[in-house]
Amino acid sequence: MIEKAPEPGNAEILDKPQEACGFVAIVSNDVNAGELGCVAISVLDNRGKEATGVGVIADGGSTFVAKGFGTGKQVFPDGGHQVFAARQANKSMAHARYGTQGTSTLEGAQPFDVKVSDKNKSCELMLVHNGNLTNVEELAANHGFLDSEYTTDSQLMSLVFARGIEQWFIDYPDTEPDLVEITHSTLPQFEGSFSGAIMTADVTIAFTDHHLLKPAVIGRLSGGGTIVASEVTATDKIGAELVREMTPGELVIIENDGSWRAEQWAEPDPKGCILELFYFMKLAGELGTKATFHGLDIEEARINSGRALAEAMPVNADIVFGVPNSGVPHGRGYAANSGIPYAEKALTANSDNRSFIDSTTAKRKQTVREKLNPNPAVLNDQIGIAVEDSLIRGTTMQETVGILRESGLSEVHVRVALAMYKFTCELGVDTGTPDQLIAANMSLESIRQHIDADTLAFLSVKDIRKMVLGEKAGEFCMGCLEGIYPDKQATPVNLSKKEKVVLAAS
């Protein structure tokens, strides 16, 4: 496993929005759950490349977690066989991290495992989390945790769950902790975005916030059992059958035999992150399972955004192409609606990696040039439309336009599927500081000049709602585009009819 942190000063800055994390929780009828977790998390590096961790819970309740710096493929190159073959278990959790809060050390990598004990009994808990809590200081103060006791908001979540178990030991000394009850009382304390899962020897519970800001899907393992993961790429990777997306404010309770049931912990208020739809999520899994978010097909939505761009922001040109890889479906939609030929080989990517851009100007340019592969035979003396999914800092597009001109394109018209990105996000997306957002600091014409495009146009928020989201227009958060964010506090469902007393916050 990779145990050395990236060298200081070489931190990579993304000229795209960056995700917080990807997670997997597996309850299998086999005993290779640790290896399954390693394989499943290996395809979620689009959501986090900083560190990867996989943990298992054995029959006796003891936990084991292995973590390393890098992607799942780098940390577990053999699919976890060396680490987990001798640690057989039918339950596992896995996590791919990009840290939006806390330290960039393995101490901040997930899963987090916590042991809770009293005089006569103990319970070990593991947690994985994708998102960003916005009430960390208040939450820590309410429970008496010092800054030194946690490194990230996710670790604080695990400690708050552990506090709920401690309280159960006090209030109900003669009964085993009911993790479902504890979850119902704990989740309303969290504000912000959170999709994830908790696991003990007795039960596994996946959860979503009341907006479903971050995706989560349920899958059925071919050999029996259940997987909950951030995306269908993870379920496809281990041959699981997709059951459905999770819904806002939902608990999926997985028993040790692999069966599951669902409950609501909060009143649903759907507000999915628009960037998940336009950029983050992969289109489909290896088995061809289509990805959806809030019921919208990811690929279809991106194609529709390109169609909308062609209708709202037309331009005469010879060819259209998407800036690889994430701009390709948007570009195909533009070509389909405009009638301009789509140039498949005009600009391709040399790898599937997202466009990480280093902190120095020279390295930024080098990184873009190493990734993009222009084809002068297709581009030379043509008027081209380059379709991109989003424009955050402008550094990548500036270099891309330069590459296209050097390769012979006579005119470069840039069309951006996402509206102008003007506001930073507190809900789990990292785009840097406000001064780094080009649309927050420049006019449209200034941006056009900065990237050296002949014309530049963005799809408007109005057209996104009308032509891409349709009847789902009210179900997406577009705070990064409008500066208006959804409520952070959930409304818990009515628990008055539950048989056991619901624990109050400590």
C-alpha cells in the first residue's frame, strides 16, 4: 500500500469542481467481502484520488481497516487479496477520499472505526461518508469534543454515533444497542450533505441526507447479499444487479443475511447537486448499467444540455467536438441539434484521468498538453465548436484553445453546458476560493478574451431548468450558479409511534 503523502508544494489544483468522496458498503453471503470492497472502490476514483481505505468486521465484532494514499487501484493493486485473503468476513466498507475538510494525512482517510465500551459490553463501529457537514464546530461543542479529538467532519460523525451508543449503554444497560434507533436520533444533528453508511457486527445502515445532495445506489450481489455505493460503476464492477437509487432522507437497513429494508429518517426535500448531473458521475458501469440521479439518466441529461446549447447559443461552424472526456456527451448533443458534424477524432484524451492541474503555470500547461491529443488532420483550417461541461478557473480552457489553434483550427468557438459558476460550495464540492472562480471576477467578454476564444457562451440557469431538468427542475441545488442553497437542517419524521424512547442529543 502507498503510505507516503504527496510532497508539499506539489499539491494538484483542479480546474474543475472536485468531489468529496465515494463510498461502498457490502454485506455478502460469501466471506470475501474485503476483497469485494477493494474491487468496488477501484472504480470510484472519479470521486476521490487522495486516499483509499477498506475495512471489514469479523463475526466476533472486531474491525480491521487498511488505508493508503492514492486510488483504489494503487493502494490495492491485487484487488485486496494480499491484505484480506486471510481476514475473511462477510461485511466490508470502502472509501475513496478527496478531502474538503481536515488533514491530508492517512489519519483523515476512511473508514473510521471506533470502539465503544462500558463495564460489561462493547461495540465496534465503522463509518464511511461522502459530503460535507456545515455545523462541525457546533456539533463538537454540543458533545464536548475537542479539536484534537477529530481530524475531519467524517471522523466527528463517527464519534457522535459512538456517543449515541454510549448513551444507550447508560439508558438501556440490559439490552444490546439498537443502531436503527440510534441512527434516527443521530442524523438530525448533522447539517450539510451526507450520504454514507455505518456498520457494526449486528447491522449495516446506509443513509442519505434529506436533499440527497450526493448519490447512493442499492445493488443485489449475484451470490446473495447487498451493496450500497455512490455509483453504479461500483455495483457493476462486482457483478451486482442495480435495484434502485436511494431517496432523500432514507435509511437502508441491511441485516447480516444480506436482506434489507428501507425507512425514512427525515422528510424528503429533493435537491441533488447539479454538478453530479453535469460532471461528477460516470455515465454507466462496466456491465452497461445506466447511471441516474434523482431519476434522470446522466448521459441523457448531458446530451440534452448540449442540445439546449445548440438551440440557445448557435454558431456557424464546420465541426463540433466535446472537450474530453467529460464534455463529450454535451458535445454530441450540440451536434445532434445543430446538424453540424460531430468530429469524433478532433480532440481525444490520452488517459481517463480527470484534468488535474498543478500549482505552477508551467506544470498546468504541461499537464493539459499531456492529456489532450489534437488531430491536425481533422482540425486544420476548420471552424470548430469546443463544448465543455463547466468552466471554473479558466486555466484548462485557455490552454486547450491554444492547442486547438496550434493544430490548425481557424476559429475556436467555446460553448459551456453549465451556467457561469460564480459561488463557492459548502456542501461537499471543492472549487477553491471565490477569487479563483473566473465567472465571479470577470465579465463574459473578459473571460472570452482570457481564454482566446472567438466566441464564448454558457447555458443559462433558465435553460438548464427548462430544457435539461424539465419536471425535475425543483429537485436540484444550483447554489454554485445562483448563490441560493437549500436548507441545511432536516425535519425528522414523526417517531412518536416507535416502541423505544428516541435518544436526545447529548
